[in-house]
Amino acid sequence: MKNKVNMEFHNINSLKFQTMNAMDLFFNPGKVAIIGASRNPKSLAYQTFKSMIESGFEGAFFPVNPKADYVLGYKSYKSVLEIEDEIDLAVITVPAKIVPFVLEECGKKEIKAAVIITAGFKEVGGEGVFLEKKVREIGKNWGIRIIGPNCLGIINTSPQKRLNTFFATPLPERGKVAFVSQSGAICVSFLDHAREKGIGFSKIMSIGNKVDIDEVDALKYFKDDPETEIILIYLEGLAKGEEFLEAAKEATKKKPVFVLKVGRTPEGARAVSSHTGSMAGIDEIYEALFKKSGILRVYELAEMADKALVFISQPLPKGNRVAIITNAGGTGVIATDECVKRELSLAKITPETEKKLREKVPPYASLANPFDLIGDADAERYDWVMEHLLKDKNVDAVVSMMVPQKMIDMEEVAKRMAKYAKNGKKPLIPAFLGERSVLKPIEILKKEKVPFYTFPENAINAVAGLYQYMILKKFRKDEKEPLFKVKTEKVKKIIEKAEKSRDGFISLKDAFLILEYYGFNLIKWEFAEEETDLKDRCKKTGFPLVMKVVAPEVVHKMDVGGVVLNVRSEKDAIIEFQKMKNRFETGFKGVILQKMGKPAKELIVGARRIKGFPPLIVFGLGGIYVEVIKDVSFGLAPLAPSEAEEMIKSTKGYNLLKGVRGEKGVNINRVKDVILRASQLVTEIPEIEELDLNPVFAYMNKTVIVDARIKVFQN
């Protein structure tokens, strides 16, 4: 009978869990068990529980400590199984070796959410890897959603559900920003910096080793969270790139999402692995991922704070025309340079506005943007200029800067800046350039909850962030990728039967056949397996021709004498055939014969597949120069036509392709066709690990593939 009751309870509880968002279990629990709650003030477990109590949580706490009757005034239990109440969330702070045991007890107790603060898992290697695997298995077996291990957990600043499991920081100010961090230390330091900036938060997640809950879950939750308007993510690596892409696409339609991805260099990537056990991918695929999903990438924590600060209170501009106000010429020059760098333009005000400004601006001041109001500019002068620049139809945003002046009431200037920064129609970005001498005006701006900056570059970068997101929202379109008529099944059969090198490369012959089945235009070619085939094959190809060896282990043919150019007769073809056969005696399968191509613009189109991510598509100048010049762009398959076109236009070589100084250009649409077919090929044929079309000859009326390498995954 008891087992029947327990089973009924389990079914009811499971149904209840299925009908609610799993993330609500973490951010909106009613009853929380703190497993490992300690009475030692110097312990992490004590400080974690103390933070939870001090957060003002209105639910119920149930500390679990087999050696204590009470912890911080709350009745303690020897085991979570002794608690009579249903528990919504378990916060686990016991040593790593004990975590699997207490997690099993959580499963028996029907607890469906757990935050594992404890470190000592994958990030330390050895036994830690085994323990983390065990934790993952237990979570799946019992249907427990897990944040961590090796994390700080969660913060919810909502007055109705205040909760803070961070042992290292007090409850931050309430606001509109959600922050997700893979690193607990970065999370704490950023929150401290944000506090000084006056940035408030809705919810915060420190996700640590991501045994279960990760950035994908966070994006799906925060995109619909009514208390969150801006999403910030500190990222060290992704295991589920394709899922992240889809979640980010949906989130960025609703809210700005900023990501700081670290581990960009090989050295940084190694540091990531030693820190949280997370593997960092190549930076190019992350760059393409963020671009395709609409994520705004930042490169420094300070930049993330600057961008969040301006998005909290300022409207999006309608364009990129910026008016710069200053009381010192040098700062105006710096701001101007930064505008150009950030693809912003200096606004050209109307004659009517200039005439109006002259009414209260002295003749020795400069009214050529940047507007230098001179060192004696007071609050009235700033007020007058800000008012009329914001009214000007040619101005999309205003950056109002002040260098400290003893004879000026800077606090009054700050009040006037705050007034216009809260206008709600156009962004106005205040900047007081200094440190100690500008503390009082900065405090006024912070109190008024408007953005403030202490360097010209930061202020302009903030405007650039607003403009970038405006462009994203205005011109974003859900464009479908084209589907060419291809022969997918025949390609799969070729790959299945193909002889492969030790590294997984298939022969040039098989690569060419695959490309033909996907509609690529190849330079005329024939395959000669034996010397007796040469006469007929050469006649079909025509002279002069190129001869290329076909041998599984010969990948870089040019480097080892596997390519002969300008073969002009059948006699020469026979001689070169014999030379190749002797040179590549082991594994020699024959030769590819190709008609010599006319001079052309040489391009490369390629693809690389990294586990967990969509295929990365590469485009750029090709031939022998690709390794040296490296003028390449990246995208993620499947590509839409506009994405392929943007890849072409974003390279420096684009001007060469259009034609310069009397040179004829190439057919860009034909080039785009090659990129789109490559995208479809690697999307539909997941067996392909790498694709390298190099060179691709581009002409006015066509593009042709001259050489190719295809690498497939090994079984």
C-alpha cells in the first residue's frame, strides 16, 4: 500500500514538473533545502546559506546537516529524506565525493531542481571527471534539472521571490538585465563593477560546468521573462552550438543579447580548458554563430557594462548620424575618430539649427561637428545646444562630453544632461571625462538612472551598440536558403564506397563526381586509370592540359610533384604518366586530366564541420595566396542568398572582383552560386568534415572549380 501511495505521489509530482518551465524551479521556489549547511562562519556552506537568508527570501528554508540541530536559527535535518514538506529546490554544498549520494536522496525525495555549488569535478580532471559523469547520470535517471557543479548558482531580485545563493556577493540592485556566466569569479567581479555603474539586474545565473542547465536553457527562459529586457552572457565554450543558434535567433528577435566569448587565441583556449573543463572552439565559428543569430558580441567586460548601461535607458537611434558636444577640442577629435571606426557618421545640422545655436553660443566657439563650446561653457550653454541638436532632423544621437573645469558648476551640467538623456525620443549619452574630479556629477547621473561614461571612446561605443541593434532589428529577415536540385543519395554511395586516406580524404576523382552531382560547374576533366586510357582521354580534354595524380594519401598534390602543368601532346602525357606512376608507386590509382584554364580571379570556397556546430563556410581569395593574404570571410550553413552575398562583399578582395582600373569584374551571382551549393552540400551530407574548393576560377560569365579536397569523418 505504501509503495502504491509513493508511486501515485511520484506521478503527480512528475506531472506538476512537466507543466511548468524547469527554470521556474530555480528562480521561483517556495521551499528550499540547503544540503551541507554549516555552522562554521569561515566555510563556503555557511556563507551560502547566510546569503540566502539575507536576500529576504519569503519561502521556507530547510538546512540539512547530520551533526547539527539548528543552523543559523533554522531547524536542521540529518537527511533531505527526513523533511516532511515537498521541496522545490536543493542547494548542495557538500564535498564533491558526497554529491552523488545526496543527489540520489534528492531524487528519492522527488526534488526536481538542484544547484550544486561544490567544486572538484571536471575542471580538476582525474576522479572529478568520473564524479561529474555520475552526477549527470543521476540527474537524468531522476529527472532532476541541475545548475553547476562548480558554480555560484542563481540570484532573483524580484520583490516577490528574492533569492541569492551566491556566497561571494550581496543581492544586487533590481533592474532589467539578466546575466549568465560560466565563471563564478567573473560573475562576482562583473556584478561589483555593475554596482558602481548603477546597473540593476532581474536574474543572474552562474552555470559552472554545465552538467545540465546551460546557455541554451537560459536564452529560452530569459527571452520570455517579463522582468528581463537585456541578456548578457559570459561564455567560455559551447557544446551545443546548433541548439544555441536556434535559441539565440528567437531571443534576439525580442531582446538585445550581448555575449563576451573568451578563449579567442590558442593560448586563451587552453586556459579555458584548465579552468572549467570546457573546450573552446575556433573563434571564427563563434564569430559566424553570433552574426547569424543576431547576437551583439563584446570583447571586454567593461564594454559589456557600457553597452548594458546605455540599453537600459536610451531609445534606439533612427540612423548613425551623431552630434558630439564638448568643451575641449582634443576630446572631440578622439570621439570623431571613434565614430569613423564604429561606422558612425558626424551629423550635419540644418542651417536653421546653426542659426539657433548662435543665439547663445559665443562666436569663438566651433559649431562644426564636433561642437566645441570652449572651456567656459556652463550649464545654460550646454542646455541650449543639447535641446536644439536633439530637435534637428539630421541628428540621430547626441554625445555630450565635459572635461572638468573649476569655474563651472559641473553638477548643474550633469542635471541638464540627465534631463535630456531621459527625453525618450533620441539617445543622449553624457560623458564626464576624468576620475575624482567628476565623482559628484557622475553620482547625479547615476541617481537619475541615465548612462554615463568617463572616456570618449566608451561613449561612442555605446552609441554604436544602439545603432548596431537598430540595424539588426530593422533589416533582419527570415530568409530561406535555396534548395538546388541535387543527387544526394548518389553522393552518399560514393562516400560509402570511396577509398580514404589515413586522415579521411577521398580521391580527387570521387570529389569531382560529388561536386558534379551537386551541380557545380567544373573545368573539363577526365580520369585515366591506365596508360592505354590516355589517348582517348586527352582527346576529350584537349591540349594544353594539366595532369594530377590520384592517390589516397596524396592530399597536397602540388607540394609533392603530383601536378604537372602545360602538358602539350599525347607523347608528353605518356611520359608524365609514367613519372607519376613511378613516383607514387604505392597507392597510385591513375591521373586526372584537365583542360588548362584561362587566367582568372582565383577564389577559395570551403567548409569545416566542428562537432556540435553547424558547418562553417569559408570564402576568400584563393590559389597559392590564401595562406598568405588570408582575406577570408565566414558564415554558417545553411546560408541564405543575402548571407552568401554579404560574405563576398565583406572581403577586401571584393573590389577586385567588381573590377578596378579598367579590369573586367567577375559575375558575382555565379560566385554566390558556388557558395550556396557548398552550403547545401555540407548541410545535407553530414559525413563531410572538410570541403576545400581551391582554386575556383571566376570569370565575367562563369565560375569553374579547378581543384577540390573532401575529407570525411572516419568510422
